[in-house]
Amino acid sequence: MTQYAIYFHQQWVGDHPAEWFQTRVEPSKAVVKEMEDAGILVFAGGLEEDMSDAFSADATSGTVTITDGPYTETTEQLGGITVIDVPDIETARYWAGRVAEGCGWPQEVRVVV
């Protein structure tokens, strides 16, 4: 079995009214439940959109430095991640599609090593 990370950047979500986001709650929860029932879900969760509590840890200098805010200035930030454990890439593609349908915005997939 191989673990795959299915994730999205917050900017991919798009601008929608609050009512639209409410229509995505049940379909998203249903996909997570399907993954749980199939025994492939490792983890699923969204990330806080407010970056004011974000911080970074860097030990590349040999000393750990903790800094408030994201590590780099960027125009995109991670919005959520789902990790699944499945037998092959075709199964990962299927579940990535289901997550994209449930959320209503694009997803990207990478192997967890």
C-alpha cells in the first residue's frame, strides 16, 4: 500500500458566498466517511485560513529559529490535506476525484515518502 496526499491551495477555492460553502459541507463529509468505511483514510482536515497564528521553524543554520508567520512570502497557502493509504495510483486518482467533487474545487495529489 502507498500513502498519497490529496491537497489544495486556499486560492484554488475561489470566491463564493457563505451559502455556497454550506452546500459543500455534507458532500465533503460524505467522502471522508466513504474513505473511513473503505479503510483507506489516514487523515483529513482543513487548515486555518488566518495566517496570523502561523509560524515557521528553521534549523538549517544548526540552531533552531522560530519565526512568526509563514516560512516564505507566497501568493498561495495550503488550505487542506487528506492522506489515504491505497494499493495503487488508479485508486488514488479515484479518491482524489471524489474529494474534488465533494469540496467543489481542484485537488493535487502526491505520493507520501
